[in-house]
Amino acid sequence: MNRSALKFYDQLAPDYHLMFEDFAADSAHQGCVLNKIIRQYHSRRGKLSLLDCSCGIGTQALGLAGYAYVVHATDLSPQAVNGARTRARDRGGILTFGVADFRKLSRQVKGTFEVVLSCENALPHLLTDSDILLGLRNIRSKLKPGGLFLLGIRDYDSLFQERPTAPKKPAFYKDKLGERIYFQVWDWKKGTPTYKMNLFLLQKLKGFGRFNATRPITGPSAGQN
């Protein structure tokens, strides 16, 4: 992972919510699902301390804050963390925020947690075995004894076989935020299991019968060795 990931997510942060049909509803749904998984596998009942170490603009952290968790949310991108903090002001629950790198959690985040969470394919931005191992060791350092780590990544076994240039069909949304189209294009690096992600977010200008593309954002590489 290099500075391209930081630049990409800093640029995307103000518009990240537009990639959802309804960000608040999606956040609430993810919180509900994750809470059920955590309660199924964590032996301790009652309020749990939770670290979301790739929080983005708060999709999972905000959804979980409404349940019995004390949530600390961190991300590599200061702009994404600011977005999450802003959204949290109107929410209930206990949330704190910070800027931290996967590979430096032991130094950048205080304390340990009963649950550590990383969703939305964040970990595969670590492109070398040494960085992956370093990241996982730092995540492990933040877990209390008997703690639970939840990791959400893409199914790379099938993706490496198919090597798609577009992982999903374009999504079209029309709501109070306006009309918009969102899709990704992947440029696979020949002979490697990595790709560069290009994200396109097009919004229809008011008063005009066309879409305005203020993107693409050329994203960071991702994949697995």
C-alpha cells in the first residue's frame, strides 16, 4: 500500500455516500447483520469494545453504534474519518475516531478491544506478504484475549480466474440527492494478482439533460499475493 490509497480515499470521501442508494439505510442494515454475527461468535455478553480499523465514512461503525458497543473507528484517510465524525454527531451510541494505518495500529491506537472489524475489502490494499503480515500482527495486537476479528474481503479465488474489467454492472440511483451512475473499471497488471481500480461517479446537473463526470478517480491497487 502506498500513498495512492490515501490520496484516493481522501478524494472520494466527500462523495462516498453517493455510491449507495440510501447510505443511512445501508449502514443500519450492515450494523444489524454484523451485530448478529458478533453475538453469535463472541462468548461475552453485554456491552463490547469494538475497533473498526478501516472505517471509511463510518458505514459499519455508525450502524453498530446503535447496539451495545463502545466503538472506536479509525482509517488511513483523514478526510474519510472527518466524514464519519460528522455523521456521528447526529447518531446515538458511543463513538470516537482517529487516523491510523493498519500497519501501525499498535502505536497509533491505544488500548485493546473485544472486537476488531475491517470490512469493504480494505486489507487487500496491502500488496506484499510482509505488509499483510505486518497489518495482521498489528490488528492482533489490538485484540483482548478471546477477542473476535471480523474481516470482509472479495472472493479473490474466483476473481483471479476471471480477471473481470468491471466487477459489477453500473448502478443507477434517482432520489433526493439527484440522479447518478456509479461503476468501477479494473486494470489488471499482467502476470500479477493485482489490479488498479478506477471509480466513476456521474451526476446529472440540474437544468441539463446530461450527466457530468467530475471523476474518474484513479484508485489504489488491490489484490492478494
